[in-house]
Amino acid sequence: MNKQHKIDAIKKHFYSTKLPKVDFYSAYYNQYGYASPQQLKKFMSMNGITVMERSLIERQESITINDKIDYNLDLLDNFGIPESLTHEYESTKLPSHLKKIGILSDIHFPYHSLEALTISIKHLREENIDCLYLNGDCFDFYSVSRHEKEKDMRDFKREVEMNREFLKKLRDLFPTIPIYFKLGNHEQRYARSLQVQAEEFAQIHDLQFEVFFHFDKYQIEMVQDYQGMEMGDLLVVHGHELYGAGGVNPAQNLMNKTLCNTLMGHVHKTSFAQKKTGFKEFINTYTTGCLTVLSPKYMPFSMHNHGFAIVDIKDGKSKVKNIFIDKDFKISF
């Protein structure tokens, strides 16, 4: 037996047994022509016949593929990947029979401007709107804000009672038309306060926003804070859904974010932007003024202004009157 044959024979023999190496040396040194176990050990070590190598071969031989994976795209729709835990959040659509919509945004009741709110409501009643859309931050929820609060103004019970009374008054003023209440970032304060301060109460039915403020009683339809409202070819959002939606000309910023006809509140400022596409079609974006006080203690020198809007829809096309209320509480278009 030449050297290579001896190497192959000892390797095959050693790798086929489970014997510890010391026992293998002692049992078989004579068989392979060595005078002692130490000589067999030296030979095996010099020729790479080791326990580590034997273990590696055993592991490789133990790995088997029991199931064939079929990557035929005609047979697999999703490769067996599970469904996502989330979904796309989409806008809702205003019923097509509604053609003249009054939009009030950022009233921040009960920290409203009574003069601006009154003139807005009077104008909408004179215009005979067939739908009233409260476009977010209708309520302020100062009492449960995360921001620093003045002690004398922290009265949640009073805020709730005044907010409920305001909804009742709106229904009295517009008794026959649909009223939509879009949740804004200030309405989120209510839900967040429940979750943080009284998590156990957040699931109670009577404390759900629309129940707590008697939407059923006043026949008010709630629009979720993450939803926009499509009014014909116009997307209406509060504005908190579009992070960083302000700026010097918020309507231009809005144009860059949505690339479609859009109206929003949130920034408390009347603005307008227009662009013409390569197909000679115009895209218009609007931001509406607010109906709260313009110089609150936390921002006495703001650039805010009062305002509201009316949207007329004909054949699916929208026409927006973005109405400005001046410092003398007179309206202009």
C-alpha cells in the first residue's frame, strides 16, 4: 500500500466511525503497520485527518432538501409572503348630488373670533349652500393640549359644553343640509389625551369622539383625521396630513406636495397658486383663512387672517371662492 492509498484508507475508516480519536489510535495502529498509537496519531495529523474535518463532513451529509421550491411565476401569486399588517389610507368622496359646499376651517372653538365666525355663517346662509364642511380644528381642546397652559383657562368641562352647544347651534342654523366634521390635529388632542392619561377609558363607546359630541343627535358625519375629501376634481384636506405645509406662500407649497387641485386650512392664511400643465390644463391650490382670534398670547404677531371658502361643483369640475375677511370684518373674494 503506497502512502496515498494509506491516507485514503485511514481517512475513510476514521470518518466512518464515531470513535474518539484516542480510541481510534489505540484500536487500529497495528492494523496500519505502526508500532504505537502515537505514530498513527502523527501520520493522521500530518495528512489532515482530523476530528474537525470528520464533524464538518457529518454536518454536510445531514443537510437534505425535503421540499422542492417552485418559483414558477404562473403558479405563485405572492411567493407565499404573508399579507401586510397595514393598508393604503385613501380619501373619501363627497356624494355627487351636493353642488355647493361651504367650508369653515380652524374655528378653534371656544377660542373663536365671534365676528369672523358670524359673518361667515351669515354669508353661507345667504348663498344657500347644500352642504357644510367643517375642515378640521373646529374644536381647540386647549385643556388637554401637550403645550404649556394657563391655569385659569384649563377648563375641559366648559370646553366640552361649549363645543356641544356650538354643534347644536350649527344644526339649528343649517337644519336640512348635510354637515361633515373633519378631524384635524387639534381634535387629535382628545384621543391622545385618553390614550396617554386614561388608556382604559379610550375603548369605552360613550367616550368615542363622535358619540361624546352627539354627532348622531345632530346628524353630523365624521371624516377621519387621515382622510381627505374629494369634491369633484378638488381634494380637500385639513393640512396636518401634509407635513411642512406652510411657508411664505402655503398654496404654492401645497401645489408641490399634491400636484392636483387642492384646498386646505391649517395654516390660518388665505393663499392661492396656479400652474398650467403641458396639456394646457390648470391646477389650482388654495389655503383658507381661519375663524379663531388672530393674535393669541402664544403668537401675538402672526401673519394669520380670517377667511372661509365656498366650492361650486358642475359636471365634476370645481370652482372655489376663497373668501378673505379683512380687519373690519368685511368679506372680499
